[in-house]
Amino acid sequence: MGVVRQLRQVDADATGIDIAFRADVHAGLGQKQKAIPARWFYDATGSALFEDITSLPDYYPTRSETALLSRHAAGISAAVGPGRAVVELGSGSSTKTPLLLDAIAPAAYVPVDISGDFLRDSALALAARYPAVPIYPVEADFTQRVNLPREICSLPKLGFFPGSTIGNMVARTAIDLLRNWRAALGDGSLMLIGVDRIKDTALLERAYDDPAGVTAAFNLNLLERINRELGGDIPVENFIHRAVWDDVHARIEMHLVAACDLDFTIDGRAYHMAKGETIHSENSHKYGPRDANLLLRAGGWTPVATWDDVDPAFALILAEATEFRSAP
């Protein structure tokens, strides 16, 4: 069967630039604390750099989650059952996907990712490995409303949201996303989600600021992308990558720090940054067990099983769609 077709659900202008990308950049740089949503890291270059990050010795999330999927394949299979359409949010290279597909014998696979070229390549690779499984790639921003392929509408569904990506969102945004996907996947659906736990600060900061500078390159590529796609003249060499633990919000924050006073333009619009001013480019929230379960329940999902790793702490949580009810 292989890749059936690639659906594109991205609004672009006449030059092919994502309209939402342009809007988010200008809106974010106009704030007192400049900020750009982390989803815009993932052009082709950014996606490739992130794959490099996942293999770094200090970046434990991918290693921990892969070990959980391998070690608990039988338990996940028993809890999920066969014949579901797997819908993966932010699929990237889909490197962990075969562990899940091998375990549960899916009826179809739908990777959803904002990086179209990366999505196509990973879908083709999986199609060669699973020729009997229909694959429907969807190029879309999974944080927004996504229309699923009509071919899977009648199938029971399993959302797969690995990589602790839920941690990139503040709580209200994460809840909105979970509710959107509760509606999209429908009654009887399940969600398998990776959640990173709170742990030693030094370990966390090493994971997001590696000695080889790969994460720094990943962060700085956001500025390179703005220059490439939006006609910017940002002096990227005058920015520094910073990753710090914020204990109040239980998250790692990534910033791009101006090393000196800077003036630059994007789309002909002028911007100024003082020395030491930052662009907040990513959050990575960490959750204790109760926090994660509360987040899922607020989003319309009831946790039914949890598989934990303790060194370093990471979890896979399986949740089922919950009927929304008004308070009595």
C-alpha cells in the first residue's frame, strides 16, 4: 500500500511563505519580551539539526522514550489492541514510530508534521518498511485544527505524541491542543503521550546546551530561517544561545541573547534590540505524575496506564477520550 498521498494544510502566500510564520515573527518581536513559537524551528535544516540533538549523549529524552517503547511493547500492545489508525503529532523523522507500529499492528498511519520535505522522506521510508500499511502524511501545524484523511474516519484511532513535545507549551495552550485532538480523534480514541519528569537542574541544562553546540545551532537556525524566508538581515553572529532552568514554572527556557545593541529589518520592518535583550524561543516544561494527569484530564483525556523510566525520569502515558461534562 505505502504512501497514499500527502495532504497539505498550510496557508501560504504567493511566494510560498507560511502566512502564520510571518505573522508570528512580527507579533513576537513586537512584544516587550520578544518571543517566537518553538514550532517554527522545524524547517528542513532545523528538523535535521533536531535529529542530531536526539543522538547527543546528554540529550536523554529520546533515549529514555525509545527504551520505554521497547521494554513495554507487550503491555502497550495489550492496552491499545490491533487495528487502530495511528495519528502521530509532530512526527519528524518517525524514528520511534516503528517500535509502536510493530507492537500494535495498525490499520493505517497518519504522520502530521509542519516540515513538508522531512515529512515526505520519513513517510517514504516507513512505507518501504510497512508495505501493507496505508500511510497518509499530512503537512500541517498540529497545534492548530487538522482535518484527518477521510479514509481513516471510521477507524478507531490512537494519537501518538512522543518526545515530551507537550512540554513546549504553556498549560493553557497544551490543554487547548489536547481538547482539539480529543475532538479530531473522536469517541473511543486513545492517546499515547511522552512526558518528561522534573529532575536535577544540571542534567536538564546539559540536555539543552550541549558542549558540541548542536542545540545552539538549532536555536540560531530560527534566525537564519527568518533571514532566508522573510527577507531579514538579522546579524545571527551577534546572538548567543542560552538555556536555563526556571524553577517557578518547572521548565527549561531557551533564549537567543543579543550580544550587543542591534538593529535589523524583516520584510522591511525595523527592529531594535539592546545588549542582553533576548528572544524567548522555547519552553520545555517538566511534569510530576499528578501534574501530567491533571493536564490530560483538563484536555479531555483520562489516563489509563503509565510506563515510567527512573534514570533519568521519563514517562509514557496512555489516556482515553473522556466525554466532556458540565459541572453540576
